[in-house]
Amino acid sequence: MSLFGLPPHTQIVIPALILIGLALLNYVGSRLSRRVMTTANLLKIGVLLCLVLWAWISGHATTSNLLPLTVRRTGSEPLFAAIAGATVSAFFSFGGWWEAGKIAGEVRNPRRNMPLAFTCGVLLVTAVYLLVSASFLMVVPLEKIVSNTAFVAQFGEALFGTTGGKVLSACVLLSVLGGLMALTMAAPRVYYAMAKDGAFFAPFGRLHPRFGTPANAVLLQTSLALLVLTFGAFNRILSFIIFSAVCFLALSVTTLFRMPQPVRRWWFPTAPIVFLLGCAVINLMILMHDPIPALVGLVIVLCGDPVRRLFFQRPALKPTHFPNKFHPERTTLMAHIQLPEGLPGIRGAMAFRPATARPLNDLVEILLHAPNSLTPAERELIATYVSSENDCYYCQTIHGAVAAASLNGDEALVKQVKHDFHNAAISEKLKALLVIAGKVQRGGKHVTTEDVAAARTHGATDIEIHDTVLIAAAFCMFNRYVDGLATTQPRDEAMYRERGKWIARDGYVNVSKEYLPAEAAR
């Protein structure tokens, strides 16, 4: 409030406006919001490091203010209560690291990049947190600290004089803004994914027809955030959230002990055991320090189970692959054989049998990505159409995403080709080739000389007709390969969209290096 000069009774206005502004950013497009978030976070780190540097250069920071370290200062809380309170605040500062897991489906080579992101992110936050905390305490002695909220203003005034309070308020606002942007981007994706899996209300599983964002989920997240804002002070809000968050983090880590394939890494099981013990200690301290809001927050979270049972019947029995329109009674909860974890669709099958994966990838590279008189987009549309006719969700969605990426993001055209290519905005030649592809999908003998003549009339060459037939035949094989093993076929459209961009740019053989041994992917 000191930054904007507003009276105390309007203190909810600025946070509400920030939340609404962030909602608009996420509503109109994730690409724009990512750029703004990246800029804000880089600026935040730069500003915090500049504060630390100025505290030392200006001579305001002195190590004597930290000494003696072990003496309890007048007015301080008892040791245990002080540690518990500090843990909640510190945990919030580090808390954003797990949000990265919610966008793992859009990350290239997640097996390599996600651990790097987690590790480097936590180390960076730890370094900045320690530097900033040390600088604050070296500038403002503990005995002169009036309160937690006044502490920031005191630090600012010590460094910048009478305007220091406003300078530091602006720095705090920038820091909070970066964290809020990450949360407001990640949280709606959870609602969206739950709705797509049938575990949440269907309207929140829809993308905006123009912006391609989970717009309804963004609106829900913003409404809930505005509601939580009315709960009161920041510390009070944290006390409702942190205990439940730690519980869920611990539950997530326990899944490592229940994996279908045992974890064989140098850090297992030591790392998860240490993590679980740490979660237990943190939650024990929270309960002993301020149990009421922690338990209230937990009860609110647990209310989700009766809501799930009331509105979403048998969510555990949802099949992991797209429903089969030919045999809707068939629902498979896992692949028919033990395929590698975390590799949906054909990737899991190929990783299971690398020796056959290489020639299959070589074939699809030649058919869809290598130079050809048919554009990559046209060939991907043929593959998408055939996969759609075969009701193979994974193949039609991933190749539709590659086609859209080759068409500057025109997902509407891809959908129209799948449902009614005769009226789609594509060339007459491609329409004639799709007729041939559709007949190959039903059976090779359905293709007639008239079909071939019509394609030639519209300018198709013999090599284009040949490749169309081979694409259609090959994708009948690929579709049956994917569905015949009952591979997992997630319905996260954002994951397919990002992977489609990657394949369109780098090709199938290069992308296969992510999940195949070097000798099979080269």
C-alpha cells in the first residue's frame, strides 16, 4: 500500500487487479504469458542480486549485526516456534519448484531436462534466498526489527533513505508477480487435465477456439484465487496451504516405491526416504506451531473426495487410451505387455523393441519428413486422416499436431480434414489423394483406376500416388501397432501440440533419440 499510497481498507484492490491481469495474459495465450513470466523472473533475480550488491558496496552491511548467532534476542519467540514459523515462510519461497512437473508433457527430453530444471532451480533459489536473507540481517540488526512487515521498509530506508520503503515495496511486488505468474499458468492445466480424464467437470477440459488456451480453467483458477484473497493476511493464507501441499508432495514421492518397474538409480531409496522424513518434520512443526489453519486446509482438500465420488463415477476405471468406437465395451487400464513407463503411444512400443524401431522411424522419416513434391503438411494430413479413420487417438492427434505446426498452427484445418476433407480449404490434388488413402484404409482393392486418374487430373505424379498409398498402408500398420498393444494415449492436447512442433522442426529420426538407444536411433 505504501507503493501506491492507498488507504488500508483498499489493500485487497491491488492483489485482485494483479490476479485479473495475469488471468487475461493466460487467457489469450500461453506463449505471451511465458515470455512475460520469463522476463519478470529474470528481472526479479537481477533486482535481488543488485540489492545484495548495493548493501555491500554502500557499506551498510556488516557481519557484526549477525553476532552472536546463538543468543536469543529480546522479544524473540521460543526456538521451536520460531523455526516452525520460519519454515512455513521459507518453504513458500522454495515452493515453486514442483510446479515444473505440471508442464513435463511439454518439455523436450523430460527424463534429462526435468531433473536438471528441478536441481538447478532449487539451487538458484537457495543461493538467492541465503544472499538476500543475510543482506537483510547484516543491514538491519535483529534488535531493531519492529515486525515482519516493517522489516522490508527498514531495510529499504537503510539503503535508500526516506524513499527506501517504496523502493523495497516495488521489489517485493516484482518478486511476488514472478511467482504468481508461474502458479497461474500451471494450476489451470491441472483442472484441464483432470477434466480431459473425466475426473473433473467437462467444461474445464475445453480449449478456447481462437486462443487454444484452457480458458474455462483459467477463469476457475482466477475465481478461486480471488476467493482465497478474502481470507485475510498473507501469512494466514500460507498457513492454510502449506501443510496440505507438503502432504501431497510426500504422497507423490511414495509412488517411487510402487512403480511397476523397480527404480534402479544410485540415489534410490536414500533420496526419497530423506525427502519423506523432511516432509514429516516440516508438517509436525506446522501442527505444533499453528494447528488450526493447517487442519482446516487439510479438511478442505479432503472434501474433494466426496465431491469426486458424487459427480465423477468410477474415475479409476477410465481407460488410459482413447475409447474404441468399434468396441466401446473394451476398456484397458494398462498396456497388454510391460512397456517402458512415461512413453505414451508408439514411443513406448518402440522403446520396448529398439531393433524394430530404427527401420520404422527411417520409413516414417522418408514418408513424412524427407524432401518430396508433397509438402510435409500434406503428407501429415494424409497420415492424420488415415489414423482418424482407424480410430487411433494417439496417431491422429500427434500427426495432426505435426500437420498444424507445419501449417502455422492451423488446427481448425486439421480437424476439418479429419471430419470432412471434401469441404476443407486444401488443394483438389490433396483431396483426390485423400480419397485414395481412405480406400487403402478400408482395403487396398477398393482403390480404382478412376481414383488414380482423378488424382492425375489434378496434378498428382506417380511418385505422389505411390507415397500416398504407402503412407496409408504404413499408418494402418502403425495404428494397429499402437492400439494392438493398448499403449497409453494421454489426452493432454498441449503435450501433443508442443511435441508436434518439435517433430515438424527436427524430424522423426532426430526426435527418436530422446527415447531410443543411440545405436537404434542413429
